Amino acid sequence: MASFGNAFSSSIGKKLIMGITGLFLISFLVVHCFINALIIVNDGGLTFNMGAHFMGTNWIIRAMEVVLFAGLLAHIVQGFRLVFQNRAARPERYAVNNGSANSKWYSRSMGLLGTLLLIFLIVHVSKFWVMSRFTGIPTVDANGNHDLFAVMVETFKDPLLVLLYVLAMVSLAYHLLHGFSSAFQTLGWNHKKYTPLIKGFGFWFSIIIPLLFALMPIVMYLGCIK
Amino acid sequence: MAELNAHIPEGELTDKWTKLRSSMPLVNPSNKRSIEIIVVGSGLAGASAAATLAEMGYKVKCFCFQDSPRRAHSIAAQGGINAAKNYQNDGDSTYRLFYDTIKGGDYRAREANVHRLAEVSTNIIDQCVAQGVPLAREYGGLLDNRSFGGTQVQRTFYAAGQTGQQLLLGAYSALERQVGMGKVEMFTRHEMLEVVVVEGKAKGIIARNLLTGELERHSGHAVLLCSGGYGNVFYLSTNAMGSNVTAAWKAHKKGAFFGNPCYTQIHPTCIPVSGDHQSKLTLMSESLRNDGRIWVPKKKDDTRKASEIPEDERDYYLERRYPAFGNLVPRDVASRAAKERCDAGYGVGKSKLAVYLDFKENTERYGRIEANKNNIHNPDKETCMKLGREVIKEKYGNLFDMYAQITGEDPYELPMRIYPAVHYTMGGLWVDYNLMTTVPGLYALGEANFSDHGANRLGASALMQGLADGYFVLPYTIGAYLSKELATKPIPQDHPAFVEAEASAKAILDKFLSIKGTKSVDHFHKKLGKIMWDKCGMARNEKGLKEGIAEIQQLRKEFWSDLRVPGSSDEMNPELEKAGRVADFIELGELMCMDALNRNESCGGHFREEYQTEEGEALRDDENYAYVSAWEYKGDVTFELHKEELKFENIKVAQRSYK
Amino acid sequence: MSTGNMNLTLKIWRQKNNKAKGGLVDYKISEVSPDMSFLEMFDVLNEDLVAKGEEPVVFDHDCREGICGACSMFIDGRPHGPKEGITTCQLHMRSFNDGDTIVVEPWRAKAFPVIKDLMVDRTAFDRIIASGGFISVNTGNAQDANNLPIPKVQADSAFEAAACIGCGACVATCKNASAMLFVSAKVSQLAQLPQGQPERYRRVQSMVAQMDAEGFGNCTNTGACEAECPKGISLENIARMNRDFYSAKFVSEESI
């Protein structure tokens, strides 16, 4: 009987899960970033709230939300498993290990960067998502949409929180800097012609997306967007 | 004196092997399953034999002292492997390969063996390619060839400068396939210390597990020694640090005759010695002589840099002396010519024991061709050199890098400095046409036997011989012996012969540890090496050899009274391993000098200063020395000479000329 | 006895056997010549130790010309030392300075247990090859070698993968002690050749399964293996192996 065997439990299979979920999460980042970017319209959050409303009510998006959490969970759980398995593969550490001579620090610190992101996510989700889904957003805007924008403005008055967001986005940038091209390598997409393009695109993606995310709390804190 | 029968089949030279192969007794498949064969060594000969025998259905046990069979020293062969494929359409044929090999060996090899080697050479290439060995190819997708010394055709197949590695990994993968199927049991980090002989036949070995120090008894219906050559008797050689004669020497002491021990090959293109600390020498492949020109300054003790010596003040001595073959003369000729120039005071470098190998002219020539291809017309010299360097890099990149690492000089800019060094031993255990030694059931393959290269081996022929023996010769010929052994039950491991062999191996190990002297193993090894190089090296004479024998005997006494081996015998103890190897080298060294002293002629790698032509070429004495010296061990480091006459029926014996 | 003028401090991992606890031990060594290889410097040290009646340092080495793959020292935090593209035996003392302190440790990985001092057990590599790193062709079954033209680019690429010497530097340097570069080099060599096609998808599955069974870690694409590989084996091989693995698992109907 033909079966998938150890397709997912093998070392390559585990990485496949990390790669696919990683790329999926990257696609989510793009959507999230686009919606957030609607604040740039600077209309007191009307456009932004409309986007948020759409995201909160469209059934395809709602369905995808479930997939997103599943993907996120898989990425996190598998990530931790890999970290522990990989540590176990070298029970005795080196007294001297000059890792920087042969690889980038962030590529060796994906577990750490991921953990930082996880802490951030817990804060972030409890601040915004839990409220918009369960406890409810207290006010509505001029269009009658839930005023998520107002919540943001309120939240980002706290400089410590802004700092947390900015640091988290730095973590995200480094996480992506390795993760983006690494996912392609794991999927086997290494090609003399295309890999340089992927790496180049990945580099700018890893800088621009976290930068945009980080700018939102900053501009709100500074009051540039009201 | 025991009669030496080489068992060469009757009939025409060209039919001998085919006929024998077709009439060889066979062992039926069900019987093969119950026959165990022990293979000692996992290089080209050992791995290919073990894999092939297992494929045929025999039970095989394979031993190597390295941590993996993939590390056997065949891996270090650089240049290539010969085969009479005639892919270049340059007139090559089985006969021509046969002829070149006999002539290259200075008419001291067996015709029938060499012809068989030439016949199966083509099968080797086919087999290796089928295994996925990535030999070099041309753009059309077909295999590429290059030239090697001693031939005027291009018949050498190669994989950059790593041909040995690729061929060995091919044989290794075939071996591991059988290991995976459970048909070969692999014993790594094991060293053979004794052959077990029962009623005159080889029936097993004693091997030491190097990890635990435990002595193990292994029985088998036949024992194959594929343990390589003994170049390390010189201490400094291109051999690996672990390469040793112990397996062959123990077999010799159990009755296997040792053939032509004095035939050693000194390779002309090695990186010169840089100091006393040197532990080994590194070869620069013979293939470099395709594109490099060898020269020394015309002026004695010239201290100018190579680049400052103008063209007409350079002596391209090989091209001058041997216009027909030029830089591609056989190794023995090239080595002696280099020694002659250096001894006469024309050597270069700090030690003055080196000559230049210069790629400049060919780099420029390649560059010009490349420029043409790229539509650059009338390129200047600099462009040519730049483009040419790329070509050279592709052909020899790894060798150039190796040179740069070791010397700290850039060979793309400066000519290489090279000097001859011990590289290969044509001598080895005497075997008959079936590769069986004088002990029934004990076989020797590859460099461990003496068979195919006469007094000098041509470049790219060692890989050919190792694989020919292992893939295509022994698996057939062993049937003749095994078919008669079917009735023999496996020898129980508590048989007195096993007990005795183990006790004798243990006694030697205990002895090493009990001396508790003051000098390390390496101390004695270096001393032995110096005696051998000075007295039994590139040039030998009666007086020196006699002195050498006396010095070695003295050294042996000191070794057994002043050796210090730390640690114990029941653990991983490399010093103890080395002690065993050096003890055997010391005894072998004496035999080599005796053999060289006995052979009152010059032939191939054996150059007796008393016997040379007026131009300084080797002067053979076919009337009195057209024989193989086969030495029998008579106990207590004494030996008796037996002779196997060499008959040349298909080739006209002549003074070797490469002029 | 040596002729140079460098004085060095060595911190070398000493461990009596697999079960014993090991530790770094300091050794002073003087008159080191810059022309010596790193292993020749160890020879000098060992001569001194034997003369003093101490046990010499045990390490794997054989060909001393960078091709057998036996030598395996982790020098100052890097496999085969500070220079790229070479093995320990090709490392020369001119790459160090007088007065340097050099830390030498064995390869460290669960799948490479220490045997003694700097010597480790790498037989896991052999078992991986035995699980499928070959083309099943018995002796005598081959057709003429030129009946199968192979494009030069492909043959060269297969050769580059085949240049692996099995030293284990990739495992030693990988933060996860992953053997992916080693395994992918063999998978990739054979997958690029027409001779390797019949077993292509069986091979990758069995070799990966064996690799996992040996206890190596998982690849996280840091690229350290490629950077430290003395033979410059490329990460492309890992991607190629991944592709073949997915094809084998998700496209092929044969499962093993």
C-alpha cells in the first residue's frame, strides 16, 4: 500500500511544514500590512475601520482566519520541536564556537527571534484581536463601523507599548531576513537564475514590511495620524 | 628450492585470459552462500573485490584500519586511469597498452598478466561510468582523455585531479551496497596482525580491533590481501600516514614469497621537503607534465628568481635529452634526470633540491585559443595569460590550490618547485597468474602484489591494475581454488592454528609495551627512512647497499631495546599501531637492500650506479636478470631467493628509448 | 628539533574514552615553524609527550593532502581551522601568529560520539551510504561508457557534488549538527546522472530515513556547512535533495 510514510515526520518533512506555514504567514503579513496602511489616508480612521470591518465580516476572510491560526500554531509548535531536537543533536557544546565566521547570527537565532515574536503576538492579540472578536470594540465611527482606529490611537499612547512594537518588528525583520529565502531553499527552489532574485526580493521585503508595521505605532504616538 | 609456477595458461597471448575464464571451475550459487572470504584492505582492489564477490553470492568479511573504507589511500590518486578505449582515435589498442606497459616496466613484467590487464582495462571504464563515477566529459557529452608519461596516445580517463577519489568512491558505494544488504560484513578500525594457516592453506586472520585493542579471530575459505604498497618504509613518501606493509609482511612470514622488493617508484613531481618536521610528501599529478615544462638554470648555483632568468639561460633538460617524449618520459627517467641536474649543482630553491615546473608557455597558448574562441584577435600577452589561467584553473585547480597551501607560493604566478619522492612500490607479494601467493588460499591484489608493472609503473596504471584485479580478475580466478575447497568445513576458531597465531600477535604487542626504552616509534621510523633514501633510493650501489643492510640491522637492535610505547594494548593506542608497522618496515627495509644488491643491473626504478650507459641511462642485463626475484622468509630475518624466469614471446626486448 | 620560532599555547580536548569525562588541557609548544602543517605541529607535541612519558593526543589523520577526509579538528571554533576550502592537514602554521592560543576540540554531534581525545566515530556516514548511496549495478553489467552521453554541465555539476570527502565538517559546524550537506551531495550527484535515475526516488527516501535514524539534527539553512566545507559543496544540493524528496513522497506511487 502506498502511503505518505514519513513525508511530514522526517527531517525534511518537518522543515517543509515550517517553510509552507512560513510563506503563508508572510502572505498574511502583506494583507495585514495593507489594511494597516489604510491609516495613511488620515481621515480619522474611517477608511481603516472600513477595511477592518471587511476583514471582520467577510466569510472567506473569516474562514482564512481559522487557517491562519492553524498555520501559526503549526509554525510555532514545529519551531519549538525543531529547536529542542536540534539541541539534542549536539548534547555536548563546543567550548569555542566561532559561528559568525560562517553564518549570520539571525539565521542561527530563529528560535529566539520566533520566541520574541510569540511574546509580542500574545500582547498584540490580546490588545486588538480579542477585543474585536470577543469583548467588543466600545465605539463606532461615523460610518457605523466599529472604531478599531480609536482603540489603536488609545493603545499607542503608551510609549512602552510602542517600544515593544518597534522591537518586535526588528525581530520580525531579522526573522524574515533568514526565513524568507530559507523557505524557498527548503521547498527546493534553488536555481542559479532565480535564487538571487528571491534573495534580493526577500531582503527588501524583510525590511519594508516590518518598517511599515513599526511606523504605525510611531506615527500614532507622535500624533502624525489622528 | 621450491618450484615457482606462475600457472600461466597455455595458448596464444591474446586468447589466454578468455580461454581460462571460460574454462575456470565454477562454484554453484548454493555453495557460494556457505563460503566465506576475508578481504584485508578496502582501497580500489579491496573494495572492488569485496563488492564483486558479494554480488556473486559469497559471504565476505572486509577489514580496514581506517574509520571508513572510503578513506583508503587509493583516494589520493590524482591524475587518471588508463584504458585502451581508443576514443581519441589516435591508434590506441589493447596491444599498444600492453606494449607500453611492458616497455615502461623495463621488460621486467609478465607478458600474460600485462596483456590481461590491457584487455580488461576497457571494462573498468564501463563499470565505473555505470556506477555513476563522474569522469571528465567534453561538450558533446562523451568522455575526455589526457596524456600521461611513457605513451604517445591519449588514453587516460580522469575526474579533474581527483580520479582516485572518484573511482574509490564508486567502488566504496558498490561495497556499501553489499554491506547494506548484509552480504559484506565490514570491520573498520581493524588491523590484520596474522594470517592463520592450516595444513598449508590460508584459513583466517587475526585482527586487532583498534578501538578496544581486542584480538579477534576470523576464519574464511580464502584470504585476500589488498593492503597496498610499502612506500612508507622511506618514512617520507606520498603514501598516507597509515599506509603499511604489515598485512603483506605477516603473510610473507607465513610462507608467501615477496616479489621484487627493491622496485620502488620515485615520482618526479612532488613538492620538495621544507624541513625536519615534514611528515609526508605531496604529489603534484603527472598530468601537470602535459602542460608544464621542466627546467633548471643553465648556470650553476643561479640565485636569480625564476622570472628573472631569460629564456635562453634555461635548460629544458628533459626536452633536450629526450626529444621524442620530452616532458612526458616515464617517471623513473624523469626522476633520475632531476636528481642528476640537482646533484650537478643546478637545483633551485633554498635547498637546491628542486627543479622548476613551468606553466607559463602553455597558459599563454591556452589563452590565445580562448581569445580566438571569444573573437578577440591579436590579443596582448596579458589577456592571453588571464584567459589561459582560467583554462589551467579548470584543469588543475585543486592541485594548484594544494601547492599554494603547502608552499605559500602562488603557482599561477611563479613556476612550481618540484622534486622526486617515493610514491609507489612495484614490488609486493609474489602471485601467480591467478593472483594467488605461494600460500594456497592466500591472494594478493592491487599494489600489494608484484605483478603487472615490472620495474617501473606508468602513470595512471595503478588505478587500472587495482580495479582490474578486484572487479575482473580475482572474482573469476578464485573459483579455481574455492571449487576444490567445498568439502572443507569452516575452521573452528579454537583450532590450534588460531590459538597460536593469536598468541604470537599478542606476544609482539606485549613486547612493544614492555621495552619501556627512551625513543619514540617515529624516531626509529625517521632513521630507517633516511637509511633507505640514502642507500636504497633513487640511485644505489653495492657499497651503499651493504652499509645500508648493516645500519638497518643495527637499527633493528636499537628498536627492540630502546623503544618507548606509552599506554596499553587494551585501548585505542596509535603509538602501539605504529610500533607494529615500523617493526615490519625495518625487516622489509633489509630485504629491499638485499634484493637491490642481488640485482646487478639497472632497470626501471632500480638504478644501480655501476650499471649505466654512457649517457647515464639504465643498463639492463637481460641475460642474467630477466627474472622475478621471489624471496622466501627463512625465519629470524633471513631470506632465500627464488627466481621466476620471464619469457618474452610476443614482444621484442630492447633497450628502452624515449629519445 | 623543530626549526621555527613560533611559541604557542594549545588548549586541547582530552578524553580517555567514550565513557570518560573530558576537558580542555593546556600545552605550551615552542619553536614551531610556519612551514609546518597543523598536524605536523601535533606530531611535534606528541613526540614531546612521549618523551615525557605522557600519553600522546589521539586524532584521526591519514593522507595529509586533503582528500581522505580523516582529519577532523575543530580549531578556534571552526572545523578545519580558520582558512576556507582546506582540511586540517592542509592548514599550515603560517596561518597563525607567534604567541597565539589555539583551542582544539573534536567534532561534536550526538551522531559522532567521541572515541578518544579528538577522534570521533563517523560510521553513521557509512550507514547512510549503505542505505542507498549507490547505483545498483553488479560488476560486468555495464554497457560501453560512451553509449551514454552526458552533457558536460550536468557531469561537472555531478562531479562537484561527488567531490565530498565525508569528513563531517558540515555536521561539526552546523548549529543543529545536521548532515544534510553530506547526504544531499551523494543524492544530488546520482540524481543528476542518467545512470542514477532508476533508483532516484527510492534512494533519497532511504538515505533521508537513515540520516534521521542516526540522530543528526534538522537543516535550518544557515549555510554554515557550505561555508566551512573544505570541498565547497554547494547548498544547491540540499535544495535538489528536498525537491527529490517531495517528488518521492508526494508524486511517486512507490513508498518505502
